[in-house]
Amino acid sequence: MLGELEQLVIMAVLRTSEDAYGLSVRREIETRAGRSLTLGTVHKTLTRLEQKGYVVSHDGEPTPVRGGRRKRLFAVTTV
């Protein structure tokens, strides 16, 4: 059983599709649900959902905007 926050995060990942990473998920939740969350809360929830098998993640390509760091991108699984 998923909690309300986990459901919001899954829906945000689905809406942001291929560009679902912590900050985009957080923005989507703020825009659609009107809830203000810390980035840490979003990341913890994404990690928990990945451990439960609801989402998977992979590292994106490094970008100059992020100082060469990679984004951790998420997708909802089909389980």
C-alpha cells in the first residue's frame, strides 16, 4: 500500500516522463498539488519507491549547466 506522498511522487514522475528527476518532480508536485516539499523529501521518497520496485532510476548524461554532474532520472515500472 502506498501513502499519499508516494502516490503524488509517482504521478509527478509519470507527468514529467523522460525528464523525471528530483527537481522536476518537486516542481510538478508544487504546481499540480500545491504542496511545498523539500528536495530531500522528494529524493527520499523516490529512493523508497525504487526499493519497493515502483520506480527505476539511471544516471543521465553530464551537463555543463550542472557543472558536469549527472541527473538521476526516474521512470515508473510496469509491475
